Amino acid sequence: MEIKIRYLQSTELAKIDRIAQKIGVSREEFLRRIIRKEIASAGEFLELDSENKIRKALAYQLKESNDLNRILIQQIEELKNGTN
């Protein structure tokens, strides 16, 4: 199935492209992964009824945060190396 997204700002699209390039995938694959992760986590959060599910959801969010932090650190290091 094809989905069309309209009215993204050019800065948003540039960020998407930069992150996709960093992790070595196409823009389309990167967006597919984001959608799949959101769908998976939305299901988890809707069904949270036990401590195990809460722990699982928190672990998932921590992993996502760590992944984003790793990308940001790489970008900062590249900026530092480019200015030296």
C-alpha cells in the first residue's frame, strides 16, 4: 500500500534524510521503521495492565532514547571533527 504525506517542512524532511543516511537506509525504509515502532508501542501502551508490561514499555522507550542519543553523539562528534 502506498501512503502520501503532504506538507512536511523542508527542515523536517532534511532531518529525516540525514538520520536515514546515518543508519544506512532509504528515506522510505526509515519511515517504515518509525511507523512500525509506533504501531508496536501504541499496542503495548493500550494494553498495559501489569508490571511486566509496564517494564517492557519502559525498556522499549529507553532503547529508543539510547538509539537517538547515539545518533546525536555521532553528529556532534562529526561537527567537532569538521571544525578542528
